[in-house]
Amino acid sequence: MDRRHFVKNTAVGLAGLTILPTGLLFAKDKIRLGYIGVGLRGRNHIAEGLLRSDVEIVAICDIQESSLKYCRVQFVKAGKKLPTEYTGGLDAYKRLLDRKDLDGVIIATPWQFHKDQAIDAMRAGKYVGCEVIAGITVADHWEILKVHEETKIPYMTLENVCYRRDVLAVLNMVRKNVFGELIHLEGGYEHDLRGVLFNDGKSFEGKGGEFGPDTGGEAQWRTQWNADRNGDIYPTHGAGPVMNYIDINRGNRFTNLVSFASKSRGLNKYIEKVSPGNKNAAINFKNGDVVTTLLNCANGETVSLTHDTHLPRPYSIGFRVQGTNGIWMDVAESIYIEGESKNYDEWDSAKLWTDKYDHPLWKKYQHQADGAGHGGMDWFVFNAFVEAVKQRKQTPIDVYDSLTMSVITPLSEKSIQEGNMPQAFPDFTQGKWKDRKNTFALDDSGF
């Protein structure tokens, strides 16, 4: 090969690499992670890391001794070296970020801390794997983007539902044009969280009507969001997969949204039931029991998202994917494809189709995912982050995706505050969506 062709081919090869400020260009066999927040969700990610030979967890940070104690038990049971602990105050995580030996961090703290911790991590040169949500205000989201663009450090929302087995099978069907041209999609978070939002400070199973710093689990912080804010405060489980189906940020984008909130009665009635006479039953919880958000897309699709966590109901994401050839609904576990379903105008069992179109990633990695949290999808989302860090690549759920699915919260809140007025949707890609390609779950390495 002559010099001219060598230079040309080398340039093409390097163009696909994420070159970080550290100057690392080549894959690593093993990475070192730090964890900021090791409550229940953080320990779920700890469990995934302890099972891997290519991950060393060297540092953890939490302000609660109880969480650190549970973490130590995890390491001892796994026969792994205990990590260095950082505690003592809300800024303890900054000492963890000062370490030079960390490749990335997992952030699993309460939502209000995510923005500052992620920004500080990017400025420290660490890959960011952050639990939902990214920021509290629209301005928070732009600030995260600004720091990402300054540092070039990848940021990934750890949205596990994007990797749910049937969700990926339906993505496979969408890409094979089984549903035809997509027209309307739905998703959300429809989950009875009353037993999570309240406890008696001793148990975490809905025994009592208390919440706040003196209780336990998410009742310490998450419940207050329902008291103070009215909007879709947890949109990413529904939005993330839907975005992949219709190429949001990759040839398509959300253009505007409008949100509606029902009255709030469910949490008050629940407190009265489990803790008669409790003063918390008189609180005016601002968050409507059912919040519905409608979105328009540049390519003409419509999307409906639902937040429903205060009323008695079985769990569901409420997915609906509807196109010119047929429809999938996960609540009914049903699919209908015109001209191909068994009977005209009757539903097929969704499993008949999702088994047939099982995604290649699940076929390849299902044994590694066996026993992992949330039916195995926790393994996939953690693996995707780890592989990106190892290969020094962009994360499959990137900063644009992360901010897009998260900013629905403050936009929905503003729409409701303004009497259900439509809100223009920010374009975090700043026009790049027109030329970007959807490669989610196409990489055989586990992305």
C-alpha cells in the first residue's frame, strides 16, 4: 500500500473512534468504576459489576452508613476487595472524582443531585452512566449539553427498558417493516408506587403513611416530588423505547408537546387506608394521579406518554406501536398484522411474534442476562455502558437521547402550569438530527 492510500485508510478508521481528552484510542480489557449513590438502585448496578471480570469497582460514595453497610456485604459475598468509601457530606463525591484511576462513574443518587454530579464527572474526564432523570429544569439540560460539548465525555442515561426483550423484538419488527409506516405510539410509567412512596421508617413495604428524611428507601426523597410538582416526573421508561422506534434525534425529532393532569386523590386515600388519622392524608399533593403528555414529531407521528403511579393497578409501560400494517400493545400482550394474523380482526398473542423476531442481542447474550434485575434488561444496559467505556466509544444512548427523554418532565410541568399550553421541544442536537443514523442495538458487541 502506498503512503497516500495508507493515510486515507487510516483516517477513515480513526473517524469511527471516540477520541477522549485523555488521548486513549484503544480498547481496554478491564475498566475501573466508581459509584456515586449506593442505595437500592446503585446496589443493583453494583451486583452487575461484581459478576464481571472486566470491571473493577474501586470506589463508592454515599452519605448514609446503612447503604454503605449493605454494599460491603455485597463485596464480601462476592469475594471481592472492598472499594474505597467516600462519605461525610453532599460534596463527598467530588473526592471520588479526584481519583485518576477511574474510567467511569455510575450515578444513582436522588434526582436533584444528578445534574451537578454528572457535570463534575464529565469535567473530571469520567464516562457518565446516570440513572434517570438528567436535570430538574430545561436550563439544567442545556447546561449538561454545554459541558458535554466542552469535554467530549460521553453521557448515558441508564434506561433499562430500551433493552427489555419484547421491546427489542418489536424494534426488530419495526426495522423489518412488519408494522409498515409508523403512525402513532404510546408508552409511560404505569406502576402502583404507593408502597414505595410511604412507609413507617422501619419497613419499605407500605406499612405506614410517612415520608421524608426520617423514613427509608425512596420515601426519603421521591415522595416530595409528588407533593411539590405537577407533571410527568418519570417519562423515560416510555419515551426511550418509543424514540428508538421512530428515530428521534436520528432523522426525526419531537417538535412540541402538551400535557394534562387529572385531579390528585390516590395518595390521600392510600394514607387514610394504611394509617388512619395520619396528618399526611390532608396534604395537597400537586402531582395529578394520571398525567398525559402528547407529542408531535417532525415526520408526522404522534406520541402519548402516561404517568400513573398513585392508584391501584398492575404494572405496565403501556406500549402501543401502530402503523399502516398493524399494531402491538404490551398491556394486552397482543399483536395484529393485517393479512398475516391468524384470524381477520382478531388479536394474536404477542409472544408468537416477539419469539419469531427475537432480537439478535437477546439470542446472543440471554444466558449472561439470566438472573439479572428487571428480567435481564439490567444486564444489557449495564453491559452497553461497560462496553462503551472499554472500547472508548460513544454510548448507545448518548447525551442527546438522554436529555430528550428527560426534558419531558419540566416541559410537561410548564404546559400544565400554563393551562395545557403547547411547549416547543428543544433540539439538543442543534440540527444534527437530520443527518444522524439510528444505530441503537445494531452493534454485536452488546450495544
